[in-house]
Amino acid sequence: MDPLLLISALVFGVVLIVGWGLYSYMESRQKISDWNIRAKGQSLSQNASQKKDVQSGLKDQAMTFLERLGQVNKPKDKAVTTRLKASLASAGYRTSRAVVVFFGTRIFLAVLLGLAFLVFGSDSMDGKDPMYFPIVLIGAMVVGFYLPQIWLSNSINKRKERLINGFPDALDLMVVCVEAGLGLDQAISRVGLEVKEGHPDLGDEFILLNLELRAGLSREQGLRNLVNRTDLEDIRSLVALLIQTDRFGTSIGQALRVHSDSMRLKRRLKAEERGAQLPVKLMIPLILFIFPALLVVIIGPGAINIMRNLLPAMGG
């Protein structure tokens, strides 16, 4: 092993251990300070607010730095910016500076991975073709440039999964609210407040929809905005049902109850489908890991006895 690489790894380990020790020491001192404040009968709210102000200040500084970097990489095509803004909204980031911060994060990670390769990976290229060095360096920077896009896709998928998991419960609550005598707008507001504790993403969407309706936006347009923000087939079908019910003047409670029953049936069928897929998915670990171990345990003693007794007798 390269001595320089070994020394670098040891220095990194020592710095990491010392940093962790200092962090633990500061945390323990902070806990002691908090207990002393409580013992004196004072409140921790003022101290917590000061901490929150410091954290928000550091976050704002980091966002400002990334925003300045993003101004360099911001595309002039408004269609690209609009699509990225919609993707960030689907991931739950609706601030006006989210697009520029995203582009700034791309540049920052590309430069960071490039510098990391120059510092830690240049020694590993000794003795190889000199053409490999710029290729690997450019590859590291390209990976850093596209990491935010991969993270964004993963965030969108996870948020959609959380929305899908909480949507049947929210629909049942909406049925209860409508049948109890509330209007659709009041039911949306009530459901948003109730489901926010267990499903914060879905609660935020309903609360935002209620704010749009209170701001004067038409119900149809507000529901369509909800579909555009979430991009889920279940919510799209519910919105289409609510729009048709509003247009034709039919009973909203009955329509919601029928849709809730269909959603419950769909969720049960999906659970049954996943249960049916389980034996097929278990085949690979069974064949690769469990079956060889069982084979050794069952056949192993007999094979050892054959090698000890039968083979020497057959050999004379």
C-alpha cells in the first residue's frame, strides 16, 4: 500500500475521531447547561430560538452562495426552467429560488468531486496511461453535475409514495366531513389540518389547495393545480370526479363514498398482488444462499463418511 495514501487515511481517521469527540463534548456541555436552566425554573424557549436563528442564518448564507453559482449555470430557455420548477414542486420545493439553487448545487458538486479526485485520487493514477487522468477527472465532475438530478428523481418518487399511502385515509375523512354537513371547501380545509400530523406532504397539498380557493381561484382550477403538483393518477381521478360532480350538481357525498370504496378495493388488490409476488422474489435468495447451506448440512456428513470409509475400501 502506498505510504502517502496510508498516512492520508490515518490523518483523516484521527481528524474524524477528534471532531466526533469535540462534538460529543459540546453536546454533553449543552445538555448540562439545559438541565441547569431547568433546575433554576427558567424556560428553554429563548435559548432554542437563538439556536434556530443561528441555524437559519447559516442556511440562508449557504443558499445565497448556491444561488450565486446557479446564476452562472441558469439556462436561458424558459421551457427548461418551467419543467424543472414543476419537478421541484412535485418534490415539495416551491420557493422561487429553488431552481437557481438547484443549478448552483450542480456546479458546486461538480467542482467538489473534481477537487476530491485531485486531492485523494491522483496518486492512484501513477503508473497508468496519462490519458486516464483527465478522463477520470471529467467523469468525476460529470457525476457530481448529475447527482442533483438523480436526487431530485428519487425525492419525487418517495414523495409520491408518501402521498399515495396517505390518500385513502384523507379520502375517508373527506367522506365523513361531507356527510356530516360540511361543504367541499370546508371539508378540504378540515382534512388538510387532520392528516397533516400523520401525512405532512398530503396535508400541505390540501392546505395549499384551500389557500388557493380562499384567494379567489375557482374550484376547478385549484383542483387542476393540485393534479399538476402531485402528478398522481389517484388524485387525478378524484379531481375529475369532483369537477364532474360540481358541474352536474350530483351528490358529492355519494360520489366520494363510491370513489372511496373503489380506492379501498384497489389498495387491497395491490396488497394481494405484492403478496403473490413474494414467492417469486424469494426464489433467488433461496437458491443462492439457503439451498447451498441446506445441501451442505444434509449431504455433507454422508459425503464425509463415504470419503473416509468407502473410497479407501474401493482403492484396496
